[in-house]
Amino acid sequence: MLSSEAVVSASDRHRLVRDIDLSALDRELKKGAAELLVLSVLEARPRHGYELGTLIESHSDGRLVFHLDSLYPLLYRLEEGGWIKGAWVEKAGERRRRFYRLTPTGQRVLARQRQTWDEFAEAVRLVTRGKHA
């Protein structure tokens, strides 16, 4: 037999769903797509970290914002995995910057991640936009 504490009423379930922290959900979705986003932006040409963040933000119409404290650890992780390669570049009158480029391994990973993302998004669309009898 369940104790009264273990039973969740319908009104309590509704309150829990209503009180979901949407910003936490947004963070988790972004975290799941972060590698795909960075690899996609690097596909065109090498870029430095700040540029990556600003391009993702501008191309998403401001919906996706990467703070430097989360972007750089991701870049280091991608580099350690061999998906991207970084190189320091110095230009006269500018500070030194680390530019990242996609490696052949990163190109293969990007292709796989795009396919997985497309399949996932289509499956979500089928459920959320479909007619349920």
C-alpha cells in the first residue's frame, strides 16, 4: 500500500508541470545542441571563440546566446576530442586570438550529428504536431 505522501494528486501534477523552470529546460536543449552549433559555424572557415558566439547569436536572431564561460570549455573539449584544431594567430595592432577549424574527424561528426538532429526534430514534430485519435 502506498503512503499518502507517495500519492501525487492530479492537481499536484498540474502544478509541477506548470512550475517547470523553462530557463533550465532551455539550457538543457542548448547544451544538447552546442556541439552541433559550433561545428556547423566552423564548417565555413576557421573562427575565434568570440566570433563563434556572436555568429550563433546573430544567426539565431538572438535566441541562442553562448556566454564565454560555457563556450571556451566546449571548445577545449572539442579540441581534445580531435573534432576541431586551434591555432594562435597574431595580427599587428590586435591581441592574439585562438582560431579554431574543423578537422576531418569533426566533419564526419558534424554530418552524423546533423542527421541525428534532423531525425530527432522530425520525430518530435510527428508527436507534437500530429493528430492523436
